[in-house]
Amino acid sequence: MSILRDIFRRKGRSILTIIGISVGVFALVVLGAVAENQNTYVSVIFDAYEGTVHVIEERDAGFLGQATGSRPLSMDTVEEIRSLPEVDAAYPMVSLFLEGDFMSVTPPMVLGISSASPEYTFLRLAEGRGIEEGDERVVVLGADLAKQAGAAVGETFEIRDVPFTVVGIFERSYVNVSDASAHVPLTDAQRLYHTALPEAFQDVVDAEDLAIRVSVVAAEGTDPDELATQLNRDIDGILATGPTEAMERVSGLVGLLNSIVWSVAAIALIVCALSIVNTMTMAVSERTREIGVKRALGATRWRIARDVLVESGVMGGIGGLIGLLAGGATAFALNSAMVAATGTTVMVVTGRLAFGALAFAVILGIIGGLWPARHASRLEPARALAYE
């Protein structure tokens, strides 16, 4: 209690300093939640795509080598890939926008793919069941899309005016393209994609012959990155990407985002540290005679320095706790609003982020108190007692 009493001797100054720390930690938590969302995404993708090669039509490559969906592959190409001895399995996938008019960071998608595909290895069901062999007109919804649509297992969910029965809802995976997607049997996705094509194309292409991307699983003993090189060399008109290249692309983009986020947060926290230095320097100056009395009564230099550091650390902790609570509440509110409006999560406050933000605030407070503590510990008792 004596520490809190010392902190709030000058209530106005201390409250302003704590507010400053809170604002800095608030910025750290909110911006960090954006970075943590991306880091979680990368972690999940690393686990899910290990050992898998992704193949698209060569002219369909868009941002980060992802398929745009404008130039599908044929099933003949899929069978050609499957015939290679280095290939254990090949799973065609069809994707398209859930609807033509959308507003989202990650637009809601329809994904049609075999339930045996590695694309589904990281997804866990929260309710109902997954897609099974022979299913038609059934859908498993991503967590965010289900929340946005207010859909439940057993209800009807329309996809481009076609009714589907909701048989399951996935847990949130923090992979936005999955959390904001409707997962349907491959044949249903092929028909939906075919119907969305211009009529001139519909007449010359069969729905069951369409695939946007193929997930290729390398045979045992085959390096997937070498398999990607082999596929690009031996099969015309495709672009195969191995797991190492895919992860380098994603990691590079996420690393850039993280650098920007943490740089902004660091600037805010440096300003907070300077405010702590100023507050504690003034506090030491005002308590010069008090420090002299303590020294005259036998208090060591370390004891004097420790008292100042504890006070500045507690001040940082109070500000950090307030900033953490405010930042966590803001991230939750913004996430809820984003899911309701767009079906996409953009933030995740992890235990690592919460603990790191609070610990950083305390450490920042201690660092801010180092210079005032050093000054206080070096005061000579006689001179301090004579201070006016």
C-alpha cells in the first residue's frame, strides 16, 4: 500500500503518466492482435501444407501465386498427375465466390474438395458432421460464415440461389479463407462454377471436368519440393508450387506486416518510457529530503534505488493492465463487428500477446525508472537533508 501511496502523492501527474502507458499498451495489444491473427494463420498453414504440392493452371496465377479461378484445369490433367509414381494422391478443388456482391477482407468462398484432402487436416468440427462420400446439396460452414449468417445444423443455406442443407459447422481455425467459407461436395462446387460461366463456355465444357486447383501429396520417400519441380518440367500448362516456396511467400508477406505493426507499437511505447522517466525524476526531486532521512537512518544505496524501481515498475504494471483490458475489449468488439459485417476475423488476442504486453509494460516502467533510481541512490545524506 505504501507504494501506491507514493505513486499517487501527485495524483494528477501520476494519473496522466498511467494513462500514457495505457495508451501505448492499448496500441500494442490492438496492433499485436492483428499480427497474432496472421501468425496463427501461418502456423496452421505450415502444419496443413507440409508435404503437399499445389497445382494450378499456369495462366491462372494471381497474387502470391494463388489461383484466380478464371482458368480452370481439366480432369485429364489431374489424371496425368495421378499417374506419376512419385504421386501418392491428387485431390482436385473448385472454389468460387459465395455471391457476386460482397464486402470483406476475405470474401466468403464456396470450397468444393474431397474430405480426404490435406486441405481439411487442420479443421475440426464444432457441430454436426463433415462431408461424406456420395453427399449432395450439403454444406459445412466455416465458423465466421455460420455466425454471420446465423445458420445452424439442419437448416437450409442458399448458395447462389441453390438450397443446401447445413450438416456441420467447423471450429474457428483462424485461417480466414476457411472460416469464411461454405464447404460443399466437389461435384456440387463444379456445378455451381459451371453455372457461373458465360453460356458460350458452358456449352463446350462439362461441369465434372473442372478443377481450380489440385492438392498433390508426394509418395513416401519423395521430396515435395522436387516433385513440384518435376511437375513443372513434365506437364505442360501448369504451375506447381512446393511447400517451401509457398511458405516463403506467405511468411515474407506476414513478416512485412509484423514489422510495420511492431514498429508503430514500439514508437508508442518509447513515448511512454519517456513519460515515466519524467515523472520519476520529478518524484525523486520532490523527495530529496525524505531520501536523505532514509540514508541517515541506514538505508543503503541499493534500498533507495530499489524503492524507486519498484514504484516505477508498479506504475508501468497499472498502466499495462488498464491498456491490456481496454485493448482486449476493443479487439473483441472489432472482431465481432467484422464477423457480423464481413464474415472475417482480423484479430486474435493470444495468451502470449497478453502476457507479453503486461510484462513489457512492467519492464518499461523499470527501465524508465533506472536513471531516477541511479540519481536517488547517489544523493549524499547531508546534502539531501539540507535540500530546500
